[in-house]
Amino acid sequence: MPEIELDEVDRSILYELQEDARRTTAEEMGEAAGVAASTVRNRIENLEKSGVIQGYHPHINYEAANYQLHLFIICRAPPAERAELADEALEIVGTVTVREMLTGSNNLHIEAIAEDSDAVDTVTEKIDDLGLEIVSTEVVKDEKVQPFNHFGPAPSTDEDGK
């Protein structure tokens, strides 16, 4: 995939999409970036083709959907098997994300969603069956997300620091 050099317009578009991809129109993004809506649509197409934008994903409140347990499971995998085990872990029902860590011995972080403690047991048993060592299992109370600020507007420099 060819590398793409992002300019201010691209960064502005990426920021707006991260803020709320569903409710932000090309017209609104164009206004924020100082370009026409058609330019925004062309830029988005180029960002998709170049692999910078790889999809559009909703931010789901699992608790509101009656999945009360949001888990982070920290695991250890032999480095030579890490990528394959990550792919296998992603296939476990309830798993939503698997992150391969570049450094450290706790080199697989699994995010899973469960309705109840029985479902948690099922997920952790299947992870164990893969041969992964579970270092810890944490239950998420709340999660806050923000866009990567490098894509957004420059920080304000007023006297209040706002």
C-alpha cells in the first residue's frame, strides 16, 4: 500500500470523521477544512484507497445493549506464535479486539464483551485452550474516547489555556 502524505485538509477530514463519522456531512467537513464538499468526498475516497481509512465503526455502549461485562484480558504468548494466536483469539465468541504488543512479555491484549459471569468463564476457558497464559482479567467500568488530536485544530493559546 503506498504511503500518503497528509496535508491540513486530510487531517481535518480525519478529525471530523473520528468525532462522528455518521453525523458529519461532506459539507460540514468542507466548511471546517475550508474546501468544497466535492473535495472532501474525493479526499475521503483517496484516504480509503490508500488504506488510511480502513472502515467506519460505531462506538457501542455494550451495557445499554445488555452486555454488562466489558473485559480486558492481558495474556502472554510465545513471540513466534503471537500473530497466529491473536488471529485464533479473535475468533472466540465475545472477543471484539486483539492487540499484539510490540514490547513486553504481556504481548496480547484481548478485549471481550460478556452478558454474565458464565460467558466470562467461557471466553477465558477458550483463551486458555489456545495455550495463552492469562496474566490478568479486568472489568471496565467506563471508557472515554477522543479523536487523535494531531488531526484536529491547533490548540488554543489564549491566556486561560483553553
